[in-house]
Amino acid sequence: MEALAGAETAAFHQPWPARLLLWVSALSCSFSSTASLPPSLVPGVRSSYTLERTLLGLDKCNACIGTSICKKFFKEEIRFDNSMASHLGLPPYDLPSYPANYSDDSKTWRPVEVSRLVSKYKSEISDRRICASASAPKSCSIERVLRKTGRFQKWLQAKRLTPDLVQGLPSPFLRCPSQRLLDRVVRRYAEVADAGSIFMDHFTDRDKLRLLYTLAVNAHPIILQIFPGAEGWPLPKYLGSCGRFLISTSTRPLQEFYDAPPEQAADLAYQLLGILESLRSNDLNYFFYFTHVDADMFGIFDNGHLFIRDASALGVIDKQEGSQAAARTGEKEDIFSCLVSGCQVQLSSCDTVPEKQSLVLVCQQLLPQLLQGKFPSPEQEDIDSALSLCSKDSSTDMEVLGATSRLKDILRPLRTCDPRFAYRYPDCKYNDRF
């Protein structure tokens, strides 16, 4: 796959208008596929478009996520969806994500989402920072600069990923790292061929740089890999990466359901509170918390099931092992600390994150949009009262937990049992749990 990164770089160095035309042309040609049909009916006939490798960011590897799914792009088993045609008035290469269709046999297709690690604008800022850190011109070998850093040289010598190797990285996921959590990262890292060991003996230099870059820019792909939906975690399936894009199962953002009918709003709110409860208390004894929330962070599958769509603002505290970095006084900052967020980001100390944090954020930002003014009395008054209490920063942990528990009790009978909610139908007819 190393050859992929250097291939067709000549196209990338063409004048800007020509390069823009290439990208628009490459993406526009993909609209000729019949993605307006249901995904399962997309024909297996190969389309004529050639995907620009620079669009995927392969020209910047190994400062990228990985290459595990690149073959599917170039075999045209991942095809961009026709719905992108609505964006042709804007530069299509600036979109944060793209709807696409994915096939394992070129006959049956299913919807997926092709997402950037960060926005194209932030990636360009990050690349310029890397060059500037080495007093290099605006355009330089990103990989060569990162390989020479002190942090990466320590990674090269390391047999095991330890808390000191990630100290100072800005992701909330790594704010309070335990050795148990980092071992899980190495053991389940899907971009290497021989996953399963807590030791990095099977990691090449390239693998280590890709993992470090991903953790420094956006830990979302790593969280999808180490806490998979197949094990019951409320996250979409990670299908692979190509350059600076990752591919995951497709969901519709929660914001699209703000005007949903009462029974669907009650169902989504109930699911959302259930997810936060599982993040707070689970069999692995990890405490997950959000540093902020918005409606795009949660998505709904076609069967009505709600999942975390974007885990980039998710922090993790190991309640079993504790954090080996909780008491650190000085942060170790370097270029990896400043790639997309600047160097002055302040994150909460590990021992100051309250149990109520995610619940308060959701009660403030999301649940009112779903639940206000939709239900008859006295249910609406009871819902509003519970929301008022759980949304107050001044409420104690016990008050917030009590209010959200009461809110779940109110919402549960407001949900209906019918085929629209395929994720729990027909089980809801026979099982009180639903």
C-alpha cells in the first residue's frame, strides 16, 4: 500500500483551478451511478469515474488514518451517493462527510458514510503547522517532519503504548489514560495485520506514525475500533480507512428528528438516556463522559436505533485501574499537541469530572428540542419539570440522576410498539424490557 501514497501526485501539483476541476469532475462522474435506487438495487456495473487519490489524502500518508479499505475504493466497491449532487454549488471536496454505497460482492449495496478525520480547512492548517514547526516552507514532507520529533522517536523505541507516550495529546479520550485502556487500543487497532497483542512488536514505523497521528487529530476512529457495536457499544461499525477518511455504517443525524411525532420523540429520548446510563456504568468499568454535545453527535439507523455518531468529544476514565496521568502537573506539549486545536486547550482534570456531566449537557442541549410541547397534560408538565432539574449546573449528581431516571419512567409508556421501531419490534410485544 506504500505505493498508493506516492501515486498520481503529479495531479496534485497542477495549478489550483485545474486541480479543482479534476476533483469536481471525478466526483461529478460518480453521480452517474443509480444511487437513487435502494442500496440493495444499485447495479454491479462498474462506473467510469476515477477517484482522485489526493481527495482521500493518500498523498499525505503516513500522516493519515490508514489504508485498510483503499482497495474497495479503487475497485469501485465504494461509490459516492447521488445525493451529493445537491452540493454541486459548493466545493464538494470541502464536505465533512459523504453519503456512499458499499458492496462486498458488487451486487448488493448498503449505505455507508465516508467521513474526514477533521475538516479540509483544519487539515490544511495542521499541515502548515507541521511545516512551520520545522522552519520549513509552506509545502514540506509532513511525514519527514513528524518522524524527526522527539515524541515519535520515543514511539519507535517503545514496545508497549504507555501513558507517558500520549501525555499532552489534546483528545479528551486521552486525558485520563490508564494502561488497561492503552493496551486495548493496541490490541484492537484494526489498521495493522496482526492485532491481538498488547505489545507493538508487530507495528511497523508506518503503523506507529498512523496511530499517533490519528490519536493526535481525532480519536473517533480508534474509539469505534476498540468499543465495537458488535459487543453492544452504542457506536456505528468501523469498516476501514483510506488516507484521511474513515468509512462507517450510515446514520441520520438526530437533528433531523426534532420535529418527529410524540411517540418517536419519546423513543429517541428514552434511547439517548439509556446510552448515557450505559456509558456511565458498564461491565468493563469505564466511565465515559462528553466534553460537549450537539445533535450531529448522535444518529439513527434505518431500524430506529440511536447510536453515537461522533465520538470525538468522548472522554474515558478507568474506574477499575484509575488514571496514571491524573495527578500530572505539567503537560508535555509538542507539535502533536497542536495539530488541530492549538496549544492552549484546557481539559478538565480526571478527578473533577462529575457523574452528571453528560446528562446535564443532554438535558440542556438536546432533550428540550425533542420533547417540549409534544405531549398532553399531565405528561408534558412532568417532562418539563424533570428537564428543568436535570439541566441545572447547580443540581447535584444525585438530583440529576434522579431526574433523568424519573424522565425515563415518564417516557417509557409514551413509546409505541409497531414496525417503525424495527430495532425492538416485535420483541416489544412479548418482553416487558421494551
